[in-house]
Amino acid sequence: MTLTIDPAPTIGAVRRGAAFSVTAAATRRSLRAVFRSPALLISPFAQSLFFLLVYSGQLSNVGSAYLGGQTFIAFLLPLILLTGVATGAGAAGTLVLADITSGYLDRLRMAHGTVTPFLTGTVIAVLAAVAVQALFTTGGAMLVGYRPADWSATLGMVAIMLALGVAVALFSVALAIRTGSSSSTGLVTLTFFGLSFFTGVFAPVEELSGWMRAIATVNPLTSIIDTARQVESGGDLTSGPLAAALLITLIVAGFISCVLALAHARRNR
């Protein structure tokens, strides 16, 4: 009889398994932190509903004059989702900053040699919460007149905004690690939130004039919002390639920023 012994797992496999379990644990911990701090979710959701009610209530009749067959609330919804995602995803930096301030992140680095799985778990948890927030916002839009023509297209619109949320979360985490300052971390949300209003907010860019049209044309968020609108309406994705390139660039830049911030933290802490 021949005794067969299973080969021992490689060090790399063990490390991958450990990293996965740590990331899962960190995700659960961050989800609990998010839901124990309702303001992290309720504030962006309430903000989105406020803008949705005010803009659609005051401008829907005006917008119908130049939007063809698309309703004004359907045209407006991608922008509302973007502002909510930009605000909600910034919570990733807020949670990481709290761990830095308490010394928790430094203790994790000493115990495990790396904090990457913990940061990954935080980003995943915040994005899951932001996804729920975006779906609730879409439901709120339905209460005031939004009617999805195709649910798969509506979910595609939400997915585009969540991809942008990945970039916002990564940049906010990077600034939290690099500066350890709440005011600096909040600049990420402020930047994306502010840029969103220099796009075709209430009308297509072609309908704008003067300096606003010039700014909206070069604003990177314009093509992302336009693509979300095209996906939702089932139109031609004329802005799709540029929006995809911009989203990938922003996510990669956010990831590199995190790597550089962690390297700086290792050298200086």
C-alpha cells in the first residue's frame, strides 16, 4: 500500500489565503462602522433626494423643451447619483483616518507587516454601502416620476457611478494616509462634487454657451455623466470610449496614490 501525502501549500498560497481572510474580516468591521454611523449614509442620501426634488420640481417643464423624448428627471438622475457617490465614497478616507488617529492602523502594521488587506476591506465596505445608497436614490427618483425604460440600463448607469466611486474612495484613503488630516481628506469629495456642477447639469453641453460650455467640454466628469445618460436612455454610446479611459485612469491614479502614501507612511512613522 502506497501512502499518498498531499503537497504542502506554498508560502504564496498561505499568504494569499491569509490576505483574503484578513480582507474579509476588515470588510465586516468597516461595514459595522458604516452602519453604526448612519450619517455616513444618510447625509449623502438625503442630499441626493433634496437636489432631486428641488431640481425636478422647478425645472422639469423647462427641461422637457430641449430633451426630446427623455424626461428631465431621467436626464438629471446620473448627476444626482454622481454627487451622492462622491460624498459617500469619501467615507473610506474618514474611516481610515479614524484608524490612523487611534493608532489602530500602526498596530496592524506591526502585527501583520502590512495594512493593505485592511485598507482594501474598508474600500470594499464603503463601496457596498454606496451601492445601497445609489439604489435607494434611484428608488426615491421613482417616487417623484422616474420610470426606468430598462432595468438593466438603469443598473448599468449605477455601475458607472460606482466605478467613479472606486476612484474617489482610493484618493480619499491616500490623502488620509499621507496627511492624517480630516480637512485634507475632505478635499477629494469637495473636488468631485464641485466639478460635477461644471458639466451639463440641466441641459446637454451643446445647449450651453460661453465660458460654461468651454469648461464643461474639458471637464473629465462630463463624458462620464453623458455616458451614464446614454446607457440609461439606450442611446448610442458616443462618450463611452472616453469615459472608460477616464475611469480607468482615475482608478489607476488612485491606486498609485495609495501605494505612494503607504510608502511615505512606512518611512516616516
